Amino acid sequence: MSTETAQWKQVFLDRLDRLTTGERATLKRSIGLLMKDAKGAALAAFFRIAPTKETEWAIQHEEKMFLFATLRAFHRYPSKNEKCFGSTLRQLKNSDSFDKKVYALLDSSISLDDGELSYRMALLVRMADSAGVSIHWGKLLNDLLYWDHEDRFVQRNWARSYFLAEETNKRGGRDDE
């Protein structure tokens, strides 16, 4: 990741944290939606905080950044968790059927057509918010930006954090993540 990319991501996070209550509410109401389905007020709030340079990279990742902004606007708790979203999911697990939600999330694609990833992420962030579980927002932004990477390293990391630690705990070992 270039220094310029790291800088604009920090600016984006800072701007997101400084949104007015009204702007945050409009983004919050768009959780789980694609940009094409969002109301004008949500798009306006998003473009106020989006990177000002319309680089090819920024335009290519616009949908992911919008998804992230709606998730962050919905969730009330600060970043205390220093681990990836897979660890957050492990904290939410309340039954074996929760694994199916994680399978579906890991198989989701970010697409301008179906919004599957947006829907699944919205569901899980709502659960985290309801349970008071924190999310590492900087890592989540990074992960969403690279979600569609051909190596699927984000999905592998989340699966490792969620499933491997669970198996380690079942065997009585330590979770040294």
C-alpha cells in the first residue's frame, strides 16, 4: 500500500468520525444497500467524506468505501478490538448455526448487481452493535478494499481467526492470535 493510499484512508476515517448526527443517520439508514439503491442524502454524506481526488483507484473502490461508511455509521462502539473481523465474528458466535452465516459471508462477492456482501456485513455489524462487540475499523476498511483480491487472503484470514481459534479452544489449547 502506498503512502498516499494510507494517508487518504486515515483522512477518510477521520472525516467519517466527524460527521454530524444527521449525516451519520442518513448513512446508517443505508446499511446493507448498494450506492445505486441509497437515498440522495446518504450519497451526499458519503461524498463529503470520500477522497477528493477522483483517481481510478478511488472510483474503483467507491462501493466498498460506501459499504464501510454505512457500517461505521451504524455501529456505536469505538475500535478497541485489535484483531481482524474474523475474531469479532468468533465473539458473536452463539450457536453452531452461526457458522452458516460465516460460510455465507466468506463466499460473498462484492458486486454492483446483487449486494450480497453488503447485506451479510450489515447483518453481522448489527449483531456486533447489539452485543456491544467492538470492531477494528481500520482493519475492516483495509479488508473490504481487498475483498475481491484473487488470492482471497482476507477471507482466509477471517476464516483462520474464526475457525482455527475455535478448534484450538475445543482442544484446550491457547488462542495466541
